[in-house]
Amino acid sequence: MPQGISALLPGFIQPLKWNFKPMRRIPRNKRSAFTLVEATIAMMVMAAAAGVFFALLPMSFKTGKMVGSYQQASSLLQHKVDQMRGVGYGRLTYSELRDAGIIDSSPTNPPYSFKGVDGLESMYSVPTATIQISDYTSTIKRVTVSLVWTGSTMRQGRGSMTVTALIAKG
């Protein structure tokens, strides 16, 4: 009687033959390794890459601060437009906007200012924030909200942004 698993499944499993060959020794002077020159070149490349990275770091911080200023200005102007839409077409007058806390008490004629009511002096060093309201058609008013800034202690850079919206009669 045949022994083992090959007897149970004839023709499917063949006995394994192992061929062991001894490893050849490589002479010490022919082994692959990094030479001192290769290691020095690699360190010089890494130092150059680190130098470029650290040279660009201050510029990226300045750009990030500038983007922050524009994001804050965009949010502020959009909020002003939403406030004007909330007041509605029929109430876009000096007294109504002042009573609603949307504009400053002066100037009383367009363009109106809103830098004091929103505390823009705490965000920007010299802000100029205006709202201009004009008739677009007989049933639509054009509202232009502008902000110009020259920077601050926390955010660098100068910039300006203007948003225009149309508010229709009810």
C-alpha cells in the first residue's frame, strides 16, 4: 500500500524535489555599498532642498495673512449685503439704515460709511468702508458695498474689495 498524500490523489500531487545550492561568497571589495562621495552628494542635495524650503517659508506666511484679510473682507461685505436685503427695498434710506445699525451716523449723504458700526478699526489700521445706493431701474436698487484696507498689526498687506447687489421692490 502506498503511503502519504500522493497515494490518495494520484497524478495531482508530485513529490517535491529540493535542490539546495550553497551560497557563493562575494569578495569584500566587490560588495555594493554607498561610498563616501555618494553619501556627501546626497547630503548636499538634502541641504539644498532644506534651504529652498526655509527660504519659501516666510513668503508662505505672508501669503496666508493676505488670504486671511481677503476672506475676512469678503465675509464682512457679504454680511452687509445680507443686512441691506433684510431691510428691504422701501427702507434703503439714511435714517432707516442708521436705526437698523447698518451704517454710521455720519456722513448723512451717500456714500454712507460703516467702519465705526462694525468696528473695522480693530481689524484694519486704516479702513475705508462705504455703501453706495442708486436706482438701477424704477423697481430695483443697486447697492455697492466697498472696503479698502491698508493692513493691520495681525494681518499684513493692502487690499480692496467691492460687492454689488440688486435689491428688488417687494
